[in-house]
Amino acid sequence: MKIQILSDEMASRIAAGEVVERPASVVKELIENSLDAGATEIFVWIEKSGSALIRVTDDGGGMAPDDLALAVERHATSKLKSAEDLFCIATLGFRGEALPSIGSVSRMEIVSRSPDAPSGHRLRVEGGRKGELQMAAAGFGTTIEIRDIFFNTPARRKFLKAPATELSHICDVVNRMALAYPQVHLRLQHDGRNVADYPAVKERKDRFFQVLGREVANELIPFSWSGGEMAASGFVSAAPMSFPNARYLYTFVNRRYVRDKVLTHAVLQGYDTLLMKGQYPAVLLLLEVPFGEVDVNVHPAKYEVRFRRQGDVHEAVTTAIRGALKREAKTPSARNGGLEQSPFAGVREAPLLYPLHSPPGHEPTVLRQGALSIPMTEKGDLFQAGFFSSLELHGQILGCYLVCSSARGLVLIDQHAAHERVAFEKLRGDLNSGTGQTQNLLIPQPLDLGAGEIALLEKELPLLQRFGYLVEAVGPDSYAVTAVPAFLPEGDYRRALRQMIAELAEVDHSDKVRQHLEERLATIACHSVIRANRKLEMDEMRALLGALDQIEFATQCPHGRPVLLEFSRDELDRLFKRVV
Ligand SMILES: Nc1ncnc2c1ncn2[C@@H]1O[C@H](COP(=O)(O)OP(=O)(O)O)[C@@H](O)[C@H]1O
Ligand SMILES: [Mg+2]
């Protein structure tokens, strides 16, 4: 085998592979260029999901003819001047690779005109071969057309997914850009049809409504946090609105959309135990850090970044998210109040999370608030401290619901969810303070563990003990549970411990341990407290209400189920059709 140097053309195509993975990558690079050029309107026109044509038109600063000729050369950029700049990047682009890469795998035509130029110019690049610069009639700004993407790299073309999939990737790109740049008018048209049209708006919230639609956006709570040189702002969803993947978890660093493990982890940690395992919230996180604090030159498509002070960033994000959720738990009305000012408030609909059979148009809106946000009233009263104790208790029905009334109306409390919440909180509190009481079991419960599990168990005995679980060796390689947390009534401890051990096998990082443990705790709590319906005495119910007042986020159980539902007078009236 002889070594040979690749031809420029081959080298370009290989390099292009990193930047141009699919039509959506082209759309992303072109929109980034338009934004860097200061555009206020960016129109994207797509044919056949981008495989036939991608045209991006902007009203940005354009390019002078000489610059246009250079722009399509490899490593040609107007955005970096010196080596130091590389560590302080304020633009979306900087690698000087997008245009040459795109040009090497498509038929590209650029028409551009800068404000001081008497006319525009056109430049074509086909499969990497650059044409002559020509004069062209053009308005100010730049239009770039990409036809027949991957026409000369059939292998790559084969990797394209179904047209609908490619189109959805393009939509994702446009949506992300739109979220970060609300002041820019973005439009996406596909085969002559408007797919998205987001006129410029002043408020980020309004862009959120445009992009995510009312149903999701209505449920979001704004937040903003700043500390030192860092700032984080955006929107979070109250916990009951969660998704099985991170699709609605948008993270931006200095307005650049990134997929970053640290940020995602920090966001989820902010939610702490409010989300079920494997569930993700809807979050828009806009993190602002000094340009010198973040290295954006670690991924060819710039989807990843590296933070100089990763720990600080993590903590900032967790704090910001947690703060927002806490505030929401206390003042649910802040969210509603905000919505009234939105231009869309007039056409607000009430998506029903818990559908009820009622005539169309008469859905009790309260039912969708199975949430942190409860109690929420139309007048927007605050959630008072001592709310639960202030309720008038009428009794229990169906062995599992407490019926109460508040100053506003009817309140139903799910006794199981409430118990879970209380037990969970107690366990967590005990763990933090180390004051948990244990109770010896009359008959120790033997644990039937495999070799690997035993090794883990032995390692984690002290930790389990902090939880209140005493596990002792009762023979060679055999253990038994001899004591358990005192306040947990009868439960399947063996199973619980097994799960804990399995969980502990997966964790490495200390932060993670805490989080996982708390999730475990949640599970333990949920599985250990009263599961069957049980008649409660008035005193027991009062004690439960009192206990709920002692805890944060009391309005939902550790698994995210609502603890209470409130029906205001208005809502009751509406259900009875007393008002229209
Ligand atoms: N839409 C546009 N408007 C004005 N200038 C542009 C536009 N697109 C590209 N350019 C110019 O072409 C150069 C090369 O673009 P590109 O290959 O994407 O590299 P980069 O964005 O990393 O600089 C940019 O630095 C910019 O000067
Ligand atoms: Mg670029």
C-alpha cells in the first residue's frame, strides 16, 4: 500500500461530509450566515424536502464582489482576524467552511449585493468547481440557491431519509433559529406552501407562541437569572407537562443552539424529583456567558461547546431552573398574569390533560391544571402558605379522595399521591439531616442476591444505612434486612433494596448519585405508603393536610401526579351551566 495525498476535490468532499450531513445542515449554515450578516428577514424556500432546491434569501449586509469570489474558498471567512479571536467568538460562523463544503456537493449559486455596491454579483459553484463572477440585478442582501444536493456523492444521497423526515429536520433547524432570534422574520416554504412564518416580535414569549403553539407555550413559565458574568433566561414547563425525549428541551449558549450533556443534565437536575424517570420537560434555556468562557470550536457543525468552568455553568443552570419552578409552585398566577399581555391571549384555548365528558365548549379548564400551578384562580390569587391547613375538610370518598373546600371552591385531594409526597419528603429530609429513625424487623427478611449484587451491596451498606435500612450478613454470602425506616409502614423491602442496588450499579458521579438516590427514594416512598384504599379518620386527614403544608412542591407526588384539583366557583357554575 502506497500513501498518496488526496486531490483537493476529494479532500473537500471529505471535509464537506462533516458539515453537510443532510439538507437541514445546509439550511442551518445558510441561516447562520444570514444572521451573522445582520439580516432582519430570512426566507427559506425548499423544494422536495431540500433535495431539489434550497434557497435562502436575506436582507443582510451582502458581499462586495471581491468578497463574494473569496467566500466560496476553503477557510475563507470575514469573521476571524487573529488567532486570539478563536477563543472569543461572537458570530455563529467562523470556520470558513460552510460555503465551500456546500459548493463541493451541490450546484450552488450566490447572488449578493452590499448596500454601497451599484449592482449585485452572481457566482456559481458546481461540484466544487467555481465559475466566473458576473454582474447581476439584485436587491440588497444575499440569495443562495443550492440545487441537487449530493448529486456528485450518490453514496451520501442514499443516506437521506424519507422526504418527510428530511423536511422535519429542516423545520427543527428553522424553529431553533427562530427561538433564538425573535427579532428576525423567518419564513419557511416547502413546495410553494408556507410551513412556518414567524414575523419579527419584540418579546421572546411571543416567538415561543409562534413556534411551539399555544398548547405547549401556554404551560410555560418565564424565568431569568443572573450571577457574575453569567445569565440564564427562558421558559420552563411545570412538571406535569413532560415528554419521553428531549425534543422540547432547547438549550442555547450565546444564542447558538447546542446539544450539551452538561446543560441537559443541569436542567434535569433543576427539576430534581419533579419528573418521572425518562421524562423530559419543555424548556427554553438561553445561557449567556462571556465569549471567552466557551469554546465553540469543538464540533464541525458547531452543535457542541466546551465550557471553561463547567461546574459553574452547571450550577447556574440548575439554580435558575429550580428557582423558576419554586416560584411557580408558590405563585401560579404569575404565569397566567403574563399571558394576559400576550397578543394571543384572546384566542387562548384550554388543552385538556384529563379529559372529562362535558359538552363541547364547556370543558372545565381547571382539569388541565393537574399541576404545580394549583391552586390557580382566574383572579390570580397567590398560593398562600398554610393553604392545605386552611381548607375546610368535609370527609373522604371512595376510600382515596379527600373532599375539601377552599375560599374559592371545591378542592379534591388524592390521598395516595399526598401520602407519597409526604413520605418522600420525610425520607429525603431524614437523609439530609441524618436523623432518620429505624425500626427493627421482628423477622429479618433474607436478601437473595447474585454475586455482582453482593459486591455492590457490601460497598453501599453505609449508604443504605443512612436511608434507614440495616442489612446484615447472616451467613457466608447471605444477607438479610434487619431494620427499615420507621415511618414506612409495611412494604416489600427486599424488592426496594434490590432496586436500589441496581440503581447504584449505574451511577458513578457524585452529583448523579444524589439525583438517582432521590428518584429511588421517590419510588420507595410510592411503593411503601398506603397503596390500598383505606378509610382515614378526620384526625389523620388533618395531619396529612398539615404535613402537605410543610413541604415544597406539595401539589404533586414524586412521580408527577397531581395531589389536588381545585374547582373554583366559576368553574362549578360553568359545569352546571349557570353561566355562559
Ligand atoms: N448571507 C451572507 N451575507 C453576507 N455575507 C455572507 C453570507 N454568507 C456568507 N457570507 C460571507 O462568506 C464568508 C464565508 O461563509 P462561510 O463559508 O459560511 O464561513 P463562516 O460563516 O464560517 O465565515 C463569511 O465569512 C461571510 O463573510
Ligand atoms: Mg457560515
